[in-house]
Amino acid sequence: MKTLKTTIETFAFLTFFAVLFNCTQAKGQVPENVKQAFTDKYPNETNPDWETDAHGNFEAHFKKDGEKYRADFSANGQWIETESSIKKDELPKAIRSVIKDKYDSEEITEVEYVQSATKGEFYDVEFKQKGKNKDVEFRANGQIINQ
């Protein structure tokens, strides 16, 4: 019985510290190198809202000229990408043409303009599907780069 009590106490103790550690991380403990990388990339933006994504990357949410943006940085301060939501009718004509030809029967749920460190500039169009929505990435000329 004493062993069970000791096991429960140890578990409770470890759980307390695990929760405490996670709460500290969740409250926006953004590393200085990540903050500096954001400042270097966006020198006129002074007060982003920070979140951590499922991959451990840091997301800076901010507004620029009234538009909402999200910039992603790795834990070592490497810029990953920046995206902003746009309207369907703001897509380049070539992309709208491909969508009409290949995806006309599918409902668009979200459109984003993305600047990526690895992929360059592209447009991410999300189509509604049962289960998980489908994302299709386009170059401005209508070329599909990922679906």
C-alpha cells in the first residue's frame, strides 16, 4: 500500500511540473533570436501576437496596412514563411482560369498569398472536402506546385 501511495505522490509531483513547464511555454516565451529575426524581417512591426504551432515553430500575428499577416519562424530564428488571406477575386487571372477548368465544382473555403523561404511566392487555395480540406498551391501563372 505504501508503494502505491509513493507512486501516486511521485506521479502527482511530476505531473505538476510538466503542467507548469507547458503553461510557461504557452504564455509566449518566445526566444530572443526569434523576436530579433521578426524585427529584422519586419522592422516597422512592433507588437505581434505570438503563438507556437504543432511543429514547435513560432507564429507572429500582426497587421500591416490594415491586412492580417502570419509570419512563421523556427525555434532557431529562421524565417519559414509569411501568409495573408486574400479574396478569391484577388487571385491572378491564370489561377482563376485553372480553378474554373479543374476545380469548378469544388467550394473554396480559404485563399492565402504566401511568401516562403523554400518555395518562393505562391497562392494557397483551400477546397472544402469531407474530412480534411484539400490545399492546392499555385504559382501566379496558374502552375500547380502542390496538391
